[in-house]
Amino acid sequence: MIKNKSDCKRHDKSLFLELLNKTALSSSSQKAIIWGNIVWTILFVAWTFQGTIYGNAWLGQALGPLVFIGVHFIFGLLVASVFYFLKVKNKLLLSSIIMAPIVIRFLAISFGLKLALMLYGFYFLINIFVCCYVRQLVNGKVFNKHIIGLSIFSPIFFLIVCNLTKAPEIGHFIDKNTIPKLDLAVPSPAIVGPYKVETFTYGSGKDIQRSEFSGGSVLVTDTVDGSILLENWNGFRAFFRKIYWGFDSKALPIQGRVWKPKTYDASPLILMVHGNHSMEHFSDKGYEYLGEHLASHGYTFVSVDQNFLNNSHSEGFFEYDIGLEGTDDARAWLLLKHLEQWREWQRDPDMTLIGNVDLDNVVLIGHSRGGEAAFTAASFNKLSHFPDNAKLEFDFNFNISGVIAIAPSDGRYKPRGRLASLKNTSYLTIQGDVDADALIFMGKSAYSRVEFDSQTFNFKSSISIHGANHGQFNSDWGRCDLYQWMCDLTFYDDLIMEQGLQQEIAKVLVSSFVDIVIRKDESYLPIFQNADYLTGQFPNTYFMSNYFDSNYSKIATFEEDSNLRTGQSGLIAGTNFESWREIWLQLHPYWSGTDLNTHVVELAWNESSLATYRLSLSDSLDENSCIGFAISSAVCEIETKTAIDFTIRVADKRGETAELPLSQFRALFPLLAKKARIGLQAFYEPVFQSVRIPLAKYIKSNTKLDITQLQFMELVFNKTPNGKIYLDDFITAKCH
């Protein structure tokens, strides 16, 4: 054993003896480490308390980190006790071992396990160097070969980490291709409307954190008992939430911000609800841009406050989340309780402040978890009881004309263990493709669970926006969907559009949707049927849209049976495919939370032989009819540099044919790769786009073609030599 008291005056082999803890770190070095930890702790506690004083945090926020560190400290003591019998003397090195579960767990959340282990290895090496050379530094021996080696190694390591965390060159396929665009011959829905806007708030008067909903509320509301839906609101959660908010789950407030037009005309009601964010960082004001805009167009807009259902920093740390869970049904129920409150006001002849609100035309909008809440609320609306507990009776029955889900979650609440569904209600879901919070477009799953079987016109649409993120749909959530330092390390910021542009797109989509479903103004319907009209509004922005409405007649949806050769209206035939199968499609391979909830046909072909896919037609069609389908590439932009094209042929019963290329109606780019988080493997997900082809276009190609006697439509894969696609929802319809 080496006895030299100087920590590092020994040859290189002694460094490894140091690692084996045969030599104790000097007492002065150990004291420096102890004092460093004390200073760090004081700064941490000071930060927590100043946050409490200024209202951005509260005393309970210290609880989560302290409990977390305490648990790991106990674990560290167990580790230390084992090493005690090995006569470990080097406390700095031991601290690296004790801290390992904390550091690796934290890093793995953001970087993935492999990179976390690599980073921790670097942290461990730093401790070794400090352990071995702190005494030399104290004695003024700043430069030696090991310190020089470390100074060289550190930037090299940094470059390696940057290379691992930086997103590959993804999402740039469209930058090198022309984005098709069409002009809509109507005024832009983003133009400010003719009405002046007034605003006020309503609340319970008991929210000690929100003066605008207590002393500042214009209208005072009664509280509601949500304890049946919030079984997790108990113990320490209930104790600290009662301290912070001033109420518990038996007295939930009904409170919101209102923007309404100054008019005596009936004003349709729109409710907007935020998602899960830190409850101390209030989210309800972030939709002011939508409230001002829609109120100027004659709608009463309410941004509903549900911050008290969100998680708090005090209830979890480094993703050890012990916050409220199972709140998604409560979020939906509270939306409907807001509608109940408006119904009571509307029946009160003395209630003049709210004006003439039209409760026969209601639209629910939600962002993030609020998007799922809006969908679930619409499914609750006609029920007599809460599906999971008959003790809670429902008596809502509002006329909910439509639901909009912005970057929604899905499947967090499952009545009777099954995903919620909607019938005969229009639905719009939108999402950005650089969303680092909701990594995948879960609204597409809900889209597949919206069905129509009435004579009333309804439609559904899903729209993907290239360059939009999660947070910028809310003005207060901002550009970074994660912690800021995580965003800085992803190098992903350059792919995100400006907040102003993202919110202008939201205004166009939301305004157009509510005008269609409430005012029956179908002049904006092409925006949802064909994404190229959106590009006409926002040049150089790439959109993908899928669309279906209640007037469509189904040819094949692939939900009928397991027979590849049958559809709803006739037979299907395919030849020379490398792969032809019907599958239950996942959102993407790395996601197990929810599927697309639809069967599709997958077709793959190569240049060795001509592949064709034929569907028989039986509907009575004319020159005002359209045929169509939904299509998604199944190939990622990392794998190919070309868009997919093929021929769409129709034939009548006399044998006359006409054909048109897909590219005339839809540019089918490969799927854009996504990598919005550090350490996450680049991935892609299927995004379906609608293709609608007016049969009149075929008559121009062949004037002998008898549109009224069409026998089949056929996809002929004679343009792109190799490819793979997904197809769904073959339809016929009247062209608008």
C-alpha cells in the first residue's frame, strides 16, 4: 500500500490504486467537498423561498426534491455500508457511487440510458481528477500532464455529446421541393372581425392564488364536488393543494376568462380549456389571441381555468411524479359544468352582463390534455351517469356542434376500459410536427373514432403543420416544450416556426371550423379537404390534411372483414405486389399508448413488374361526383429522396378508360423524420392525406368515358419504381 501523504505524487499506476480506495483523500479536500455541498444546499433552499415570496413557486416545491434526494441518500447509505467493510476512505469517490442513481436517472430522462451512462462516466472521471489533484492545485501546481490531458479530453467529449444529441438533417425534404398551393376565393379567416370586444372573468371567489377569479371576478359562481372523479386528491396532495389553492376536491371552482362581442345578437358559445402544465404557471390566459379574434367575429369565447388539476413541482422531481393522476375525466366533466353555469345564467332574466348567448350552438376546444378533455366531454354530454360510478348523475344534453383538439393527448381516460368515441359531431384535430411534448399526433386516433350516421352534415379533419411545436399554441407556454436547457441541447430550435405565425394558423383553422359547424358557411370547407388551400394562405408552410364527411359513400375502409378482396361496395383485386396486406396501424413503432384505431391496406412494389390495385364501383355517379381515398407514405425521408407518384385509372362498362397522375392532386412526400428530444431515436409516423378527384377531370382526358357507368377505379404503380404506401377510406361523393 502506498503511504505517501501527497495525494498525487506518485506514478501513473497509483492513480488506479486511488480508484481502489487504498489512499484516503486529504482532510482539507474532504472539507472543501462538504462545504461545497453546504453552499449548494443553501442556494437551493434560498431559490425555493424566493420563489415562494414572489409567487412563482411555493414552499411545497422543496418537498419533491428533498424527498427524492432523501430516498437516494438512504440508498447511498446502504451502498456506503457495503463499502465500509471494504475500508473505503475516499469520500469523494464514494460520493460518485452514492449519487449514481440520482444522476443517471435524471440524465436518462432527457438523454436516454446510453448517453446518460456516458455522461455519468465523464462526471465520474471529473471526480477522479479532482480527487487526485486538488491538493496539487491548492499547492499552486496548476499544470501537469493529467490536467492538460483533461483539458484536451473535455472539448472532445463535448463534441461527441453534441453529435449524439443533435438532430440529424431531418424535416428538410420539403425545403428542396415545391410545395403546391391553391388560392381560396374568400376573405382570410384571420382578418379581425367587425365586432368590438369586451372581457370579464367569473369565479368562485375562493381561489387565494388568483385575484381575477376571487376579488376581481365580475360574476361569482358556486363550487362543485368533484371528489368522485378525483380519488387521487388525498393525503399530502390534498394537504398541500388546500394550502396553496384554498379549496379541495369537494369544492372545485367554476371560473374562466370571457371575451364576448358587443352585440345584442345571439352569440354562439365556445369553451377553450388548457392542458397539463405546472399548476403554479397559470395557463388560462395563454389563449387570449383566440378569444380576441373569435369575439370580434361574434362568438363568446371562454378560456376555462383548470390549473388546480395540473401537476406541481412539489409533487414530483426528475419525473418521479406523484402528482394528481386520473384527472382527465374530471377535466371533461368540469367543462360540462361550465356549460351548466352558462345555462343557469341564460335562464336568469336579471343576468344581463353575459348578453344573449346561443347555447344551441356550442363548440368545445382543448389543447394538450384539454384536447382529450374536450373530446371526452362531448362523449359524456348525452349520458345519464358517469360511466365509472353511477353515484354521479349527468344532466347535460347540450347541443355540441363541434370539438377541436389541439395537439391532444389520447387514451388517458378509458370509460369501461375502452377509448371514448363520438357520433354525429364535427371534429378537428391539429398538431405540429416538431412537438416535443406530445411526440406523436394522438388526435389522429380520436379522428378514427368519430362516426357519422345522420342526415345532418358533419365532418372531421386532421391537419399536421410542419414547423409548429406544442407550446406556442398557448402564448404563455412558449417556444420550448421541455426545460430550456434541454431545448438548447437538442439543436432543434431552427425547425420551429415563429409563435406569431403558428397562432395565425390556429386562428384560421379554428375560425373556419366554427363558421362551418355553427353558421353553416361552407366556403371555408376546402381548407380542410385540401391542405394546398392552407399553403395558399401561408406560403412556404407545409400542411397535411385528412378529411371525411357524412355525405361520403364508402367503397372500402378495410374494417369489413379479413378478406383482402372485399370492400363495402364490391370486389378488390391486386397484382404483382411485393407486399399486400391489411393491418391495424400503429401511430409509430416506438409508441404503445394508442394506435390509429383503423385498419388500412399496405402496398409495396418494385420495378420488377407492374403492380395494380383495383376496386369495383357500384354507386350512381355523374360529372359532379368525386372519387377519393386517404393515403400516407410508408417510407421515411431518411430512406428516400423522391416523392411517390402513380396513375389513377377509371374504366366504364364499355371498356373506355381514362387516367390521371396522383401528383396532379397530391404531392406525396416521404414521411418527415422527427427527433424532438435528446437521446430519442429519429422516428416517423404515418400521416394520412385526403385525395379527392373530380370525375369531370377524367372526361377531359377521354370524352368517350361514360361517368354514369363506371365499373372500377385502379391504381397503377407505373411512375415511381419502388415504393410503399398505406391506403384507407376509399369513397365516392358529390364534389363541393
